[in-house]
Amino acid sequence: MLLLERHIAVVTGAASGIGRAIAAGYAREGAQVALLDINEQAAEEAAQEIRDVGGLASSFWLDVIRREDCVAVAKRIGEQVGQVSILVNNAGINRRNAFTADASAVIKDWEDIIAINLNGVFNVTHAFLEPLRATRGRIVNIASVQSFVHVRTPNSPAYTTSKHGVLGFTRALAAELGKHGVRVNAIGPGLIETPLNAAVRANDPELVKIFMDHTPLGRAGKPEDIVGPAIFLASDLSSYVTGSIVMADGGYRAI
């Protein structure tokens, strides 16, 4: 038996990177997957790739900062796909402006990053709360190594704040929703090679070196490195795990 058979999973930010890899991994384990992204075309292409190899997948446009749209897409998925039992909150952005940078840039960073990385997690989770409670479902939030530390590079403090918030939200919901049988956990990636950070990696090798010098495994992660933890947390293998974060950071926090 596949680990996620009979589950319907929603993945936000599923058009590329970590979200796309998780969606494909869930489909391989038997889940029917709804891929949500602001890039509707790329999300549909990712869904088609899943269907091409025999998986079950559909795609939906969503901007997670728009609360009313989150409610609407939850309703559409309920009507067109079925009752959701797994939610992965993956949609997010990052920018690397220091707090002492130009004030207008710092303010925009704060507003945009908090809106997507933190408010977006709230919006989507709240929109899907009813089916998740009905199915005694599982929520997997994509946090970060920066849920604990501010990495040793100039970086927008908004990102660190948002990811601390995601971990706090994870723990708060685990405590509240446990009585409903809903498990809520997080994954803490380190430096993962995705389209989101491709330009930074290409243009700032010193930044990559700073990460690698502090990573015992000595390499950046791939989106596929997050798939195993995501399957574990969504499956019955983790039936007594809630309020936890699984670090997938190559050992960054170990030293």
C-alpha cells in the first residue's frame, strides 16, 4: 500500500522548487494532489507532469495574500476534487536587503514577505480548516533554518521574522487542533537550490560559501531532499508527531 492512498493533498507554491517536488512526491505515494500557485500556467504544467506518469493532479490559481480567494479556492477544490486531508503551506518569498538599506526597500520587503510567508499561511490554513478537521488531517508548514537563527549573511529581517512566525503558528495550531485529530508540523530547510534563489546563488558565490562552510554535509540541498520529510509528516508513519519541526538543513543547526 502506498503511504498516501485515499488522501487529497493541497500544496501551495506548487509551480516550482520545493512545492513542485512535494506535489510530485505525494502523487507517487498515491495522493490526489491539488497544486496551487500564483503562476497558473506553471502549476498546470507541473500537474500535467504528474498526470503523464499516472498520478492524479489538478491545478488552481491562488494568491495566498488574498483571503477571499483562499476561501473561494477551498470551496472549488471541495466541489471539484474532494475533501482535503493534507495541506502543505509552502508558498513564500525572500529578499536579501539589510535593515539598514534604503528605507523604502526595507518597508516593502517587510510588507510583502509578512503578507505572503506568514499571513498567507494563516489565510490558506483557515480556508481549509473545516475539511481538515472533518478528515482528522495533517498540516505541513515549510519553515526554515531561519525559524531559529538569522543566517550569517546580510538578509532581510522580515524573512527571519516570518519564519519564526511560521514555527510559532505551527506549535499553536498543534496545541489547539490536537483534540480534533489534526496534526500540525513543519519542515526547516537550509539552503535549497530552487528557482527562487537561483539568481542569488549565481551572483553571490560568497553567500553560498558562507552557508556551505557551516553545513556539515558540505552541499546545498535539492527540492527532492524535502520530499521525504514531507511524506513522513503527511503519512501515518508520523501518527504521534505534532507540533514538531523536522530540520532538512544538511546539519546547519548542529554546529
